[in-house]
Amino acid sequence: MLNPFQRACADTYGAGDFAHVQNVEEAREPGDTLFTFLMIELASSEGCSSVEEAVRRLDMAIADIQGVAEAVQRGGPTAR
């Protein structure tokens, strides 16, 4: 059973293509690893129990994805 954050993700992700998903095991079946990642991050069993926590986790994922996109656009990683 999905919590409200996972339900919102399943209903919205991929323009609703995953709205039929009812649990994390079903989220793995289509093979979309980003969708699976989001569903796991938003799981109550992973400590996601408030709107604030769900948004914090999503914001972190967005920042990571944006960082990767910027690195790709620059042609590779930045020096460390």
C-alpha cells in the first residue's frame, strides 16, 4: 500500500503512466529506475512521514539531477 506521497508520485510521474502501481514491488516492474528511486525515497518505511520530509527528499533529488545535467552540458565533471 502506498502512502500519500508515493500515491502522488505514481499518479503524476510519466504523465500518469504509473497510476496503476499499488506498492513498491509493482514500482520496480516497469524498469524505470528513476520512478523506483522516487517511490523508495518517499516510502514510510524509509522514514518519509511528512510533507516537509517528502519535499526535502524531492528537492535533494532535483539538485542531484540538475548537477549531473550541468556536468554533462559542460562536457564532464568539475575538478575536485
